[in-house]
Amino acid sequence: MYIYAPYFYILQDTSNGMYYAGARWTKDCDPEELLKLDGYNTSSNTIKNIIKKNGIDSFKIRKIKIFEDGRAAVDYETRFLKKVNARKNIDFYNMHNNDFIFDSDKNKFITELLYGDGITNISQTEYWKSIIKNKQPEINDKRLKTISENWDNEFRKAMKQKKQESWKTSPKLQSHSENTSLRRIEEEKNITESQREERSQKGKDSWDGLTDKEKRERALSSSESVKQSYINNPELRKLRSECFKGIITITKDGKNKRVQPEKVDEYLTDGWTVGSNCKGIITITKDGKNKRVQPEKVDEYLTDGWRLGKTKPLRM
């Protein structure tokens, strides 16, 4: 026989006299199932662990009140918990007044009860949005202050390494990589020339203020990242290669620039000339790698272990 009887209940621990109050409103709920081995023994892990350790007889039912619907049962439970102030009442196991609980189903139910139908999460309410909007700057300041006061460089490196190791073993990594590859391909297909120039200028501006050593380190890191990106996403490399077909190299004051053919005339009137200017550039080598640098920077590289000349690749 189908029975639906939402109910409120109070249990008491026979060993210490403490109480636990709750409500049951799910489909097919029946007061007869309460405190049975194969029945319902509350949603509280605390109560379940006590029963598991001491047996089903470690609690007694002190009260059961039946309601016509689940909303009424939860409403009564909330009013009761607030009345006895279960959150701070040492005679109750609950430790909350239904204002903040970990049972997600009950949390959604109560939020809907308090804020209206269709509101299953408090973050959906205008009340909560207004609080977050006003408090967000304060929250950010406190978080940044906590980080600055407690996170030294060693801790930051350890956290970064831990995240990286965790991510490498995450089952989400493959799907994330696939989604990222598809997203980058779509972005490359839809990017305009003005957006490409803006992106290029931002990249150039980001180098301002860096020392030569920092620039070398960034260039090496960037090169490795691009190389790995193309290995993981060959379609992206193909798309970007198409963008540079027909590109013409121009030079001015010892600097080279690659531009679209239709823009060459514009640069020529500004003093640029077609071609590449590599006069004076010196080739240096280190650890089998070759590099071409301006003459005024050669000494700096030499002190860093580089030497003049070019290393020829080994022939197999």
C-alpha cells in the first residue's frame, strides 16, 4: 500500500539524554520506518555513527508529529530548532537551526520554502546578490591580506607544484585539453586583423620594464609553450601559418617588421624599405644552441657562458 506521511520527530540518546530533532518528507516516507535496522535512521552522520557503534537501541523515539505535506513538516522542524536554539543548545546533536546545513536536498527544500518556488539555492536570491555585491571588495581585501601575511615564496611554490601534480592525474585533464583545443581553433578562425594587431601590441607592451635576463627567460618559456601548444593542437598551427602567407618583411633603423602586402605602401611612405636588415648582427652559441644578437649585447651573453660562432648540427 502506498503511504506518504511526512513527519517531524525527536530522538533521545539513552546513554547521555541528548536529543536529535528532524523531519522526513521524501517519497514513500512513513513514521513506521523510523529507527529501524532496515528503515530510516536520520540523515545525520553523527547519529548514524552512534547507532553503528552502540546499536539501534542507543536511541528512543520521544515524539512523532505527522503532516499533510513535506513543506509543513520542514517548516515545523525549523521553527522547533529555532525555539530551542539547537545551534548552541548542548542538549541537542543538531548544531544548527536549519539556517545552514550540509544536507543538500534539505537545503534546497528549505531555501525554496523561505524564498519562494523555484529558488533552490540562496545565491539565486536578490537578497544574497546584494550582500555579495556590497561585501565583495571587503572579502577580496581580507583574502589578499591573508595570502600576503601567510604565504611565503616557498609555500607558493609548494602549492603550485601540488596543483600541477593533482591536475596531471585528474580525469578531467583529457576533456579539458580537447575543449581548449577546439576553443582556440574557433577563436583563431574568427579573429579579425585589428584584434590580431591589438593582441600583438599587448604582447610587446608586456615586455616593458623587464631586464635582459628576464626577457631571455620569458622568450625561452614562451617558445617552449608555443611548441607544446602546436604539438597538442596541429590544426591551430596550420591556421596560424595561413595567416602569414604572403607576409612581406620591411626594415627601418635596423629594425625588421613583417606586414600584410596591402599595408606595405603605408609603411614605405613612413620611411620603411622592403627587405630585411641583419647588418652587424652577431651569432653566438651555447650548449649546442645558436642565437643572433645585437653587437652591444654580446658581452652580456659572453659573461653568461655563450661564445662567438655557430654550432653546426651533428650529421647522422
